[in-house]
Amino acid sequence: MSNFNNMKTLKAQTLVEIQDLCAALDRKLALLDAADRQLDFDGSYDLVDQVTSMEHSVKRLREAAQRANTVNGVDAEYDNLFGGTI
């Protein structure tokens, strides 16, 4: 049973790390988007499609991680372990 609890803890921690990674990617993409929208240099707006694509991909990863939390009951496990929500 101890191994089962360890695996639930590992899942909870890993999914939280994925959520944190998505948040970091959101911040980096916001910076990239802001830099791309500067009008005072050559190459302005050349990454609009790529940034939009990356934002969509991060959103899909975040949604998949949230579904994994629900399917595996990791949200409740994380709350029990750390007293908070993901």
C-alpha cells in the first residue's frame, strides 16, 4: 500500500510541475509576443502565427494535465498532502 501512496504522490507532484511549466511558458510567450509586436525594428510581427500556435499548444497541454488530475484523483491527493489546490 505504501508504494501505491508513493505513486499517487509522484503523480500529484509531477502534474503540479507540469502546471508550473505551463505557467512559465505562458510568461515566456507573452514576452516573445510583446517583442514581436515592437514596430521599431525589422522583423516586427514575423512570429505572430508561431506564437499563436505555441499558445494553443500550451493550452492543450494544460487542459490535458487538468484532465489527468481529475481522472487520477490527484487534486484530492495533493490537497491531502499539501493542504492546497493545484
